[in-house]
Amino acid sequence: MPFDFPNDPTWSGDVRRTNYHAGLSAEQAVARHYARQGAVLRETRWRGRSGEIDLILAEGDRIVFVEVKKSRTHEQAVQRVTAKQLGRILRSAEDYLGSCPNGALTDARLDVALVDAQGVIDIIPNASMAL
């Protein structure tokens, strides 16, 4: 999961390590959230030619690609989702779908999961169409 760090020497390895683990924790919480709704986790941090997809789940025959964004608030988290990033994720999703039996005809969507500082999860379903 990419993080934007200021080019500031006061940002130590400890801060980066903390952010990394906070991101992992958010991804695990989101995976559990989907599992409670019956989704099956297929991949975590899957890498395609265009980049990484945080979570890939199955809801029956549908594949759900999930980008997880953690920040102090949901509003701050959603501001970190860019059109360029969504394009990169969609290109990687195409790579993944190429390995599915129905290929590009597989029912699929891209969700963005927002996690705030209290651990509250808000899902934007089919985010490529919503944002």
C-alpha cells in the first residue's frame, strides 16, 4: 500500500513502520468486515503489472477488488483516492481477471474501504463509478 511521506528528515523509520502496521491492521479489519457479510478472501496485497490491490474477495461468482484507505477521518481518507490510483487498480484488476475462468466477462467491482482513527469502516461500493 503506497504512503505519501513528506520529504522531511523528521519522519523517522519509526513513523513509517507505525503507518505500515496501521495500514495492515486496517486491511485486516476490512477483510473481517467483508467476511462477516459472507465474502471469501482470495488475495491480500496482490500485485499485477500496474500495481498492488489491497484485497481481492469473492462474493459468490462476483470478484470484489478493495482499496483500503486509513486516515483520522473518512473525509481525509477519501481525499487520498486519486483518479490515477483508481486507473492503476483497474488495470491490475484486468490482469487478475485474466486468470479467472470467464476472464473479462467475470462479474466484478472495485470498492474503496475507508477506515478512520476509531476503526470505523465505511465502504464505497463500485467506487470507480461513484468517485
